[in-house]
Amino acid sequence: MAKKIKSVEGVVIRFAGDSGDGMQLTGTRFSETTAIVGNDLSTLPDYPAEIRAPAGTLAGVSAFQLQFSARDIHTPGDQPDVLVAMNPASLKVHLPDLVPNGTIIVNSNTFSKKYLKLAGYESNPLEDESLKEYTLYSIEMSRLVENACRDLNLPAGTVGRTKNMFALGLCYWMYNQPLEPTIKWLKIKFSKKPNLVEANTRALHAGYAYGETERIFSTVYKVEAAKLAPGEYRNINGNYALSLGLLAASIKSNLPLFYGGYPITPASDILHKLASFRNFGVKTLQAEDEIAGISAAIGAAFAGNLAITATSGPGMALKSEALGLAVMAELPLVVINVQRGGPSTGLPTKTEQSDLFQAVMGRNGESPIPVIAPATPGDCFNVAYEACRIAIKYMTPVIVLSDGYLGNGSEPWLIPNINRLPEIKVNFVKLSKDTFMPYLRDETNLARNWAIPGTTGLEHRIGGLEKEDITGDISYDPENHQKMVQLRAQKVENVANEMEPTTVFGSENGDLLVLSWGSSEGACRTAVERVINYGKSVSHIHLRWVNPLPRDLGEILIRFKQILIPEINMGQLSKIIRAEYLVDAKGLNLVKGKPFRAGEIEKVITELIG
Amino acid sequence: MAKSELVKPQLLTRMDFVSDQTVRWCPGCGNYSILAQTQRKFPDFGISKENFVFVSGIGCSSRFPYYIDTYGFHTIHGRAPAIAAGVKLANPELSVWVVTGDGDALSIGGNHTIHLMRRNLDINLLMFNNRIYGLTKGQYSPTSELGKVTKSTPMGSLDRPFNPPALALGADATFVARTIDRETHHMQNMISRAYYHHGTSFLEIYQNCLIFNDGEFRFLTDKETRDDHVLILEHRKPMLFGKERNKGIHLDGNAPKVIELGDEWSKNDVLVHDERDWIIASILSHFTYRGDLPTPIGVLYAVDEPVYEDMLDDQIQKAMKFQGKGDFKKFVMSGSVWHVE
């Protein structure tokens, strides 16, 4: 059948299935392919905390959503246009999100009595007309892959697991995408198991061929390449970009990278990546606990390494005391919190922005720390690099607030030229005629001297007890304490000197300003773009540093009649902004373990400005 | 403050390791002796003092780094072993020493202590054991005997005490030794043995707290009683003790007991110490808290095992050899990369 190709600007697909169905892999492959084709894209993996929740249950559903587009996009899309559901439970969980009249593709072989019951269906939705407002493609994927792989003599279970490749092949056909990148990937992935390469490739082809030969699909869609800035690109997720940013900082500063950490979802991938950089001289220690992870990093910083630790909320709580030590000892340290739903163990695999207060204020005493937050997966690279630069320049711990959505989500990333990254200067103190003073400060930015063990003649002691100004000796003097508290605060305030003037998207003043931080940037920008298109006077500012705040922020805020701060928390930045600038900022606060949909923000903007 | 003159290592003396800070332990505290023996012994090692790092946690013992003129880091409660691990991994050339107490190392920092020992980093851990909390003014510690009456346990403590050398052996430490604050010469020897051991050295130092637990180790230090209660261990030597050196340790099956040499028992019946024998070390470690057996001091156990930082460096060298030395540009441009005009 001749393909009728229809061009569309962008599509949102969600792959959903049992946690064992390989949906994360399917989504990742589709993303890679669309990236190579030149689409802009944004992804949202969504999986349960359990490694294998009971098969067929609602709790065990794993999903991967991506938006690919011919234009520059900022989010994985509000609602899927296409839902691929590999079993009844995944249909049940994800159908409510599908756009009206959207497309559903199901593996009908799994719609047995047992699995329908597990999903809580009284009758089979494929047969009872409940899906009639959607375009439903009910396909016997399990049977078709079995047919395709019959002569390979592989166990039935192995063949069955290739059904995700069938679904992927079919989607490739529907969106006019090439199979080759996936086949190439399969060959590498299963290089030692040629049988699996064959079975998966056959399933992929079978899905593609199904689209081509069955006369049920009338149209194939094409998403043109997006107009991205020229250069070399790769598809990257936030945790990987972050790891590369740290590596780049280590290379540019000429400091060996030391990472101490403890595995925790969703930050573990940073440890995994860094551990694979041994040939760059990177040292990683999987410590006995979160406290040991940061403690070892502090020790490494004392000894002159670029010291890093990464964790998520509960781990951050455990690291608080050691963070205080890094503040007092004034050592460079980068602490990454890939935030997840809290409190306590909370929602390990779901995203949230609720550790802002913890980062800014969550320590005993007056304990200021600069806090920076990436906006997109690719931005994690820049932010990690900048955090290292500031930590070294100011001799301070720096907290990076990423989150599960950024860590696991991916987008095309313009590969930076390492030569063009800002310089990171390290000035270890050497023996000179002057008596060495560990707490003597740089006059401009207040960073203290960094003299590392092994340096002749500079033997000195530091620690968690209050330091005497300049000498670093222990001091209980009241005036000295007041002075040191102020010096540490001023040093962190000075980080604002590093910031470019704040960019306002939209007009410089107007009816409403949307103020965002961290991963909410994309949804906020999309929402603001939409309402500007309707002719409304709405602007957007995105904060990269949340502590300290940009010096010019206060004067910009008062130029707007209303301020809206959407956050995946109960209003933490809102409270800071209200306290800092005495403005009546309103919050949009959703904590559902998911990133914002642009539509949710658009709706509130529209309500506020009437 | 640091002294800014260059000092040739071979010319170092005790005074080179004395810092300009006033020592603020209680007069008569056992810690003075430990500090002095360390300062006396360190010049013998022949390395310049900028290569020594002392890391401590919290407690009376943990003030130690301020008083010795090397690099030092007085950190937070219990975390010194982890911080020291970071120092050592960042720069394996340094001679890294942890100074800690029974509360710091075995209570709040128990986890870090055991994991340091099992990883076997080349770090020397000096654990001052006074069996009491001094800095918080007199609560029982994890090495206080069961039933100890303190401010926090007016009716006696309910915790069974930790046995430090047994714990160290259980954590697969490669060097376990014990000494006593008053045994100055012996302590210097043990500090030296710890220094020369490649791997984690766990040295327990019985230390008298004059204020809150005075006399805890009197039976090991008083002239009249010490010979009958202290068993000085020497590698490949029979375990003899007593004023006349006429008492020995005999193994009755697996059970150690004290024998008196004479008609019934001869030297041949006395157990011979072997630092490399974990079983003997384990038996010796369980003499602690036993009234009927003497307290062993000396090296209970010392074996060579692979050292963490050596293996890490090995991995780095291997990775560089087989993958090539990391090249960032090449690395980020490999794999699925596409070009946009």
C-alpha cells in the first residue's frame, strides 16, 4: 500500500507496559532515533520503585513519554497523542491522560481474563466499545513475534520479550523513522548473543511490516527536522550530562576528581557514570553510607581534589552535619541532590522540587551555601561545571538541585567545546616569606587560602570549631563569631557577582510574571509562549541560582502587577521571594510526582489575568 | 600557626611536632602521654612533617590534631575514618592518622570504623579507650562494663560492652594492637608498628580519664599488680607473664587458661604467639573483660592484604592502558552523535 505521508509539527507518544516489558528501553530507542533524524525532543520516564512489581498489576506499570518535534520544544508534552499499551493495566493507568480522539495501540494477546481482572476491568475494553472515541489498533503482538521467530528455537519467554521491539517497529513505520539506528544498537547490545540480535531485529521488522502491509493504517506521519543551532549533537539525560560537567571541570581545573557517595534513586547513575571514567583518573568510592560519602569527599577536598558527592533527599538529610563542616572549614565541595518525592522515603522514582528549603536552610547554625539548579537535562552539564567553578573560586560547598525528571529525562544536547568553557583557576598556596594564615581571604571575593597537605612549611589545622578570623585558630570570642558569621554570609552573597543580568522573556513589565526555578522552566516557558501568542502581557524569568538570588531581581519583580511561581512543592521559592522582596507572589503548587504540564500553568495564568 | 621555615626531615626532633597551641586536656590526663610518645616517635620515620595528616572526630582525644604540628583536621563526631579515607585516596603519598575515642569510633562512628578496616586503606587509627564519655562529662561509653553507674545510668548501664580488638578482627582488620598510656616505650613501639604496617592499623590505647573514670586501668599500671595482669605479646615468643615470668597461657582445647610453670606445667605447654594467626588473635582479643586472664598488649594480629588505594590506582592504570588516557573531546564525540548544519 502506498504511504500517504502527512507532515505534523510534533507528536507525543507514551509507551506503557509491565515493568518487565522493556518500556524504558523502547522509549529510549525511539528518542535516539528521532534525535538522529534531527527532531527536537524531550522525554519523561516514569517507572515504579519496585524492580519487578507483581506482573499485570496497576502498581507494576512502567511508562516512557516523549515529545518529538520540528520546532524547539521545552517539555515532554502535556498529554500523549499516541498511547502504546502492552497490557490491560497500562491501558487502565494511562488512558485518562490520552488526548481526546487519540490513538491507542495495544498488544491484544495480553487482554486475557486473568490480566483484565488484575487491572480491574469488568469487561474487555477492546470489545465493549468503551474506547470508541479513540482510534484503536488492537494487535496480536505476542503471536506475531512468535511467528517471526519460530525457526530460531529460542525459549518462548525470550521470544515473548521481543514484543516491545514489535511495538517500536510499528511506531517507526507510523512516524516514518529509520530502523537502522536501533538495529545497530541491538548488534552492540547483544554482541555476544547473536540469537537475541536476530530475534529482536525480526520483531522490529515484523512491527514495521505490520504497519506497511495491514491496511488499517491510512496515514503515515512525518515530523520534519527541527531547526537547532548548528553543531554536533547527542541525546543525553540529566544524570549523564551532570557527570560530564563534573569531568569537564576536573579537566579544566587540573584537579583530580574524587567522588564519594552511596547508591540512591534517582542519583545512582551519577556514581555509575563517574565510576566508568577511570581512564580519566576519576576516583570513586561507594561508601558505607551517605555520611561517609560526603565525609570522604570533604577529606579529598582538604587534600586538594575536586570533591563531589551526589544523593537524593533522604541522603541529603544525612549529609547535613557534614555540609556544615564544609561550610566551617571553607572547603570546595559540590553536593548534588537529584530530588525525588518526600518526605522520608517518599516517592523514590517520582520527581519533586521540595528540597529547596533543605538546600538553602537545612543545617544548624548560620550556614549559607550557594544553590544552583539546572533547567533541562542538557543544562545539567553547564550547571555541574559552574558549581565546580564557584566551589573552587569561593572555597565553599555548592549544592546542585537537580531532580528525577531531569536526571532521567533526555533531550538533544549540543556538545560543548571544552576549550571554550570558562577557566577554572586553582591557586594552592605555596611556602613564602609571609607566615601562612589559613583563614586569610581574597580581598575581592572573600575566599580563604587553600593549602593542601604535602605542601612544605604550611602545616596547619582546620576543623568544625569556630575559627579565628585570619589565623584559623579556635576562637570562642563573641566579636569574632559575629564577624565570621557575617564573612561566611557575605562570601556566599558575593556569588551573585558571577551572574549575568537577569533575562526577562517577554516584555520588561506587564500584567503577570511567571518566575520559575529548576526543571519547571520548560513547562513555564511553553505556557508563557502560548499566552503571549494570545496577545497577553505575560513574561517569564527563570532562576538558575536560587541562593544567592540575582541582584537585579527585586527591581524587576516590582514592574509586574502579579507574580506567579509554579513549583513542584508547597511554595518554597514563593516563601523565599515573599520574604526577600515583600511582594505578593502567588504559588502554583502541585506535588503529584510529575513535572508540570504546560496546560496546568497556562490555565492558572489565564485565570489570574482574566 | 605553621612554621614557615623549611625543615630537613632527618633533622626533625620531638619539638618539630609540637604546635603553638596550648594543650587543654585536664592535668594528669592519659592523653598527654599519647601525644608525647607520638611526637617522640615521629622524627624516627624520616619523612618530612608536611606529609603527615591527623584527622579526628569529636571528644577529648579528638583535640589531638591541634597539638601536633602537622596537617590536621578536627572534624565531626564519628566521621574521622571516612574523612581520612578521602584524604588518603586523594593523595596516597600522605601518612594519614586518625585519632579517635571509644565513643567516637565505636558508638557514633562505628560504621565508619569497621568499613575503614575491611577496606584496608593504609591509615593508622589510634583509638584512645577510657571507657567513659569525658567531653560530655561522664556518661557511660560503648566500652564501659555492664552495670556501670554514671550520670546517665544511675541504676547501672544495660549495654554489654564492645570488645575493640575482637570487633576489629571481626571487621577483618589487617593490624590489631593494644597498648597503655603509661607504657611509654611500648606505646612508641606500637606507634612504629602501626606506621610501618601497610594497610589499616587499629591501635587501641588504654587511657586513664582522671576526672570521670579514674583508675579504670590501675591494675594494669600499678607496680604491684601490673606484672600479674599484663601479658606482653611478642611474635613467636611464648605467652609468659608475672613478676617471675612463671605464669603462662595454655590452651585447653579452645579454652585459654593461666598455668603456673613448675612441676605440673613446663614452658612447652605455653601458647606461642603468632601475629599472623587469626585464631590466636581472636582468642587473645577475648581476654578483655575476663578477670581470670591477663590483658594482652602488643600486636595481636598483623597480616599483609591488598590495600584499597593500591587497587584503585591499579584500576586507573589498567583503564588508561586499555581504554587509552581519557580524552574528553574524543569521548563526547563517540557513539550516537549527529551533525546539524
